[in-house]
Amino acid sequence: MATVQQVKLFKGVDSDMAELERQINRWIRKSEARVLSMSGNIAAQPSSGQGPLNSFSASDVLIILHVEIEAPERSN
């Protein structure tokens, strides 16, 4: 069976990394994709400026998976 390479994006916030990790792992198991590479980025958010205890806001997290999956069968 032929395979194709695709990209899958996941977005979350750094305050909920455990849930983002579960979501990614669940998708990998369900899709049976072969992960070729994984990269990520955390984009810091500006602080709300409401005192020292609230100086950090949740940051956006982007995870990029480069995967290989089985190509869908084409009907002739």
C-alpha cells in the first residue's frame, strides 16, 4: 500500500500541557500515523499587568507533526 506524507497541527496553552499531550498521543494511536518529525513553539503572551501574582498569562503552544499515513484508496 502506498503512503503519503501530511502535516497535523495541534494548538493549546502552556497551562494545560498534559491535556495537549494526551490529545496528540490519542490522535497518533487512532490514526496509526508514523511520526516523521515533531516540532513546537510557545508564543509568550503579554502580562495583564495586575500585580506580581498575575504577571504571567498562559502562552499559546503550537505542535507540528510531520507524519506518514497510508494513502486512501482511489476509485476508478
